[in-house]
Amino acid sequence: MSNHRRPAGERPEFQYVPREPRRHRYLDEDDDQVDYAPPPEDDDVVTTGRHAVVYDDREVDERHAEYAESVFEQPTYEDPVYEQPFDPEPVYEDGYGPRSYGDARAYREPAADDHRYDDHAYVDEPVRVDEPYEAHAHPDDRYDTPPHEPDAAFAEAETQIISAIPEEIPPTRAHARTQARRRKQAKGRARRGKVFGALATATVLLVLVGIVFVGGKMFFGGPDAPADYAGPGGPEVVVQVHPGDTAEEIASTLAERDVVASGSAFFNAAVQSNAMNSVQPGFYSLSTQIPADDAVQELTDPTSRVGQMIISEGRQLHDTTDVQTGAKKKGIYTLISEASCMGDAGAEQCIGYDDLNAAGAGDLSTLGVPDWAKDSVAGVPDRDRQLEGLIAAGSWDFDPTAGPAAILQRLVTESSASYEKTGILTAGNQVGLTPYKMLIAASLVEREAMPDDFSKVARVILNRLAVNQALQFDSTVNYALDTTELATTDADRAQVTPWNTYASPGLPATPISSPSIGALQAVEQPAPGDWIYFVTVDSKGTTLFTKSYDEHLANIDQALNNGILNSGR
């Protein structure tokens, strides 16, 4: 609170000129100026620094009341409180600085968190109202009360001032303007937020429209749609779909082979076809220069797939005839020939059976024969049978336009890789067989036994070879005759061939069929046993194993009684 008495040592005759009070430092620039008038020369007026109040039961002058309200009301400010640095202001020679005028509100009880400014120093303490008031002499010399003797009239006026201060000070015009300005600013911020929100929404809509526009052109055509043929199409070409190929990779392949004008056109058509999910790895014969939609239809048509075949276990290179029924059993060369056919029905072009047989009898280096089999294959007495057993059983795909020798090379090479995965290169060391002889033994197991007895039949083969006893397998007799029969005749068994194990000891000259992986693994890991003989005794495939020859003869009688060993001839 400012000092309200004349500073000690002042001359009594010095005339203090009333000065217009300084405008509050925290008022905004657009607030109204406060009119000031010097206090009237009236004994009923009590001055307290910056304002004057008349206590004579008359109504307070309206202008003075408005001014008092503007002084009593402190405007509220947002953080930060100080919008500009606090600069101390000078003290004038009369002892009163710009803030030396008192504030009547300082006489009422302040809030707990009130602060005050004492002249130029900020005091972080509430203003105390119980401090003794020090009388002072005003510049106009209307009060001559000694400095330390309080004037009774002044004390009474002071009490009236304190009691006249309302508990809740009504808002001033400046405060009202501040609140109005804040509401206006809040509305402006809200308006700007709406504008920004509208702009953001418009941007998202533009992006979505662009995506729909571009996507629509890509998928449904338009001025910028991918290049596409109109048809009717050219000659057929064979394309390969590799395992794991995506729609994009298939589209690129078709574009390279000129089936479609662009990969994008095919991709757009493919993603709209559920039938694309049924496309399997393999080779497909498709027309060239056709619309993307037609390419999808041809690719998903099962008849478009070419070069696909299934080789069953125990299949031979050449066709065989069943002795009992006369039915033909297609050999591997026939299966390849049929899978190679291309073109419309009635005008198909296929690789001939004889062409494949001739290619299979050719140079081993061009047929993919592995190194571990070359020496044995080179010594095969019948060149037409040199690839027997080297094409594994299973599902196969090949390019029918590649030619007979290239097709056989592909099949032999991939079969050798599958055989080697079983351990054929090293497992033979444990049983005393070379990899190629392991393959021959596996072909015998495949033709002589059911899968449950593979390992036992493999043991019988190894036991007989160990004692140099003839294998005497009917399957080896049938192989040389290109026939199929469970029981052979004495005349057939008497024919000496490189494959007839009745006429010659040891293993046949080549495998007699394409063994399964299971049969090959059975030879690599045969069941333990001392069996030398075995025979199938019923139509269910029940097979009896024994070391005793007498027991074996008894088992043969049982098979004859069940009609198993009757040749029908």
C-alpha cells in the first residue's frame, strides 16, 4: 500500500500541483480514457489518492462512481500475466511516483492468494488491514494534522470508505469489454476450427475421389485404362505357372509371351475372377493376342493345361499286357505322349510313342542320367530299356513343345534329385549295394510286395544275395515278356534273359519299374530277419515269410488251394 502522508522534511509552503493519474498499466489499448477532475474545495470530500468520494447522504456523482468502479475492479488476465517486462518507474521530486496514489480496495480484507505492489517492489504477501493508518498532510494543505496524530474526522471518513466497499465488486466497463473481446476471440477460434475441419474433410474427399477415379479407370476401363487386345487371337503358346507365382507374376509372364497386351490388363481381370484360385503350377496352352478377360477364361479352363501326367508306382517304360484279361497297361512313354497333345480335338498334335522310345535309347549325356548310374546304364543290353527306373513315380509337368529328348532329360534329372534326398548315395554302403543296384532292388520290392511288407521283402533280397541264391521272382520273368501275371509258366521261367532271375543269379540288368520312395527307403533300412522265402497266399495280399524250405512248400500249397498261383494257362 502506498504511503499517504507527506514525506518527512518537506516544506509546508511547497505547493503540490495535482497531476492527472497515470492510466492503469494493464488496461488494454482500446479501453476508454478516464476523466479526471481535481477534488472540489469542499470539507465534505475525503480524498484517498486517486479518487474522491463524497459522504453527505447525497447520490454519488455518476462520473466519479464510474471512475471508482474502474479503479476498484482489477481485470483478469490469461497466462502469462505479464505481457511486457516490468519496468520500474521513477520517483518524482515531490516524493510521489506514478503509483503513489492509494487504492481504496486495499483497505478491505484480501483473498488468501492476493499479491500487492508496494511502490516499485512486488511483495508476495496479502495486504494487512489491521496496520495503523498514518495520517498525512495533503498537497492542498487542507489537513494540518500532525504526522503522528490521527485526525478523528479523517478516521471516521476512512471507516465510511471501508464500509462502503462492496463485498462483490460489479464488473466495470473495461472488464465487460475484456470479456466481450474474449468471447469474440473464442468465436473466431471456433470459426477457424470449423474452417480447418472443413478443409481437412475436403482434402480427404479429394483423395478418395482420386482413388476411385484412378481405380475405376484401371478396373473398369477408361481413357487411361491399361492396353488390351480386342481379339480374335493368334496361334497358341505354352506358358508355365511356377509354384508360388502371384497374379502379378503370371500377368508378367503372359505379357512377355504376347498372350495379353499388358500385365495390368490381365491383373485387373484376374482379381475379379474367383476361378483364378483353382490355377495350379504347370504348363498351359493359351491363344496369343487375346483380351485379358479371355486370357483368364482360357487359363482357368482345365482343358488348357498340357504336359501333365501321373506315373504310378511300379510303372514300366513300355506298355504291358495282362495275361489273364488282355488289358493294356500304359507305360511311361505312352503317358508322356498323351500329355503332350495340343490343339483342338480331332486335330491334336502329340509327341509319338516311337519318338520317345527312340530318344530314350539315345546318348546318356543328353538324357540327364546321373553320374552314379552312368556306368551301369551304359552296359544295359537293351538300349530301349536303359532309362527304366530312372523316372520316378509321382505327378509330373513338362513343356510339350520342348521335344522328346528335352522332356526325358527334365524327368530323369528331377527324378535323380528326389532319389538322392532319400540317402541313396550313402545308404548302400550299409547293405553292400551301389546306388544303382539299390534302385534295382527297390523296383523288385515295388512289384513283389504290399507296402506293409516292403522292408521284409527287402531283407529277403539282401539275404539271398548274401548267400548267392537266385532270387526267382516272377516279376522279373514278366518284365522281359512285357506281360503282367502273378504266376508264370515253366516255359516262361526257362527263358534266359538279362532280367529273368530264375535263369540268372543276382539282380536283373536294370530296374523293372519305377519304384516309389517308400520302396527305396525299405531297401536302405530293411527289417531285421533271416528269411529266405516268401509267398502271397490269398487275395488280400497276405504274405508268409520263412527261412525253412519245407515251410515254404507248405505255404505254396496254401496259395494254390486259394487259387493264387494258378496261371490259367
